[in-house]
Amino acid sequence: MIAFADTSALYAVLDRDDENHLTARATWDLLLKGGAILVTSNYVLVETCALVQRRLGLDALRILQDDIFPLLTVEWISRAQHDSAIAVVLSAGRKGLSLVDCVSFGLMRSAGLRKAFAFDRHFVEQGFDCQFIS
């Protein structure tokens, strides 16, 4: 299985106080044990690093960098993908829909990915499957 890994899930794996932590850890373990390929973008990496450093500190950032990121397949976003995502953000007119979200949705669609390891409701709104554990 190939799934997209979002900041919301990667962060929840690390933060024991996150409301999704237990589900995130169980899903992470299930995906890894099942041999899933986890794809993400460099935009998600930057967003996750900033969030982890600000909320959890440098030790957690080091764990993210050394233990989690090496398990991900990173797609580097082109100028055209960036421009397309910005256009979507601006045309949507929704304050809560981020550039990183729109980059993720565009990448998933272009790669034919349907599953997302994510707790961000926007993935479900966009028609992606975020269910790994019943």
C-alpha cells in the first residue's frame, strides 16, 4: 500500500498530549509493519519541523529528523505545482485551507494516491481515505 503522510499525523505520532496520539502510533506501527510506502512532500517536512520545534522542542525535532523522516519517500514540489496550489488556495477563498494542504491534494491526485495518514478533516473533504484502523 502507498499512503500520503500529512503533518497532522506525523505530529500526532510524536506528541503524547495530542488527541490523536494513540491512533497515530497504532496506525504508524500498522503501516510500517505492513510494508506501506509513506509518501510526503518537502512542504509537509518544513511544516512538520516548524510545528514540532515550536511545540515540542529540539529533542523531538531530532527524533523526527533521525527516526521518522528516513522512513518517508519525499516528493519535491516544483514551481508549477506550487503555483497551481496557490491558485487553488486563492480561488477557494477559505482561510483554513492552507498552501501545504493544497500542495498535498495536488500531489496525491497526480500520483493517484487515495489513502492519507492524516487527521486533518480537509483530506476527507477532498475525498481521500484516512481510515487505516477500524
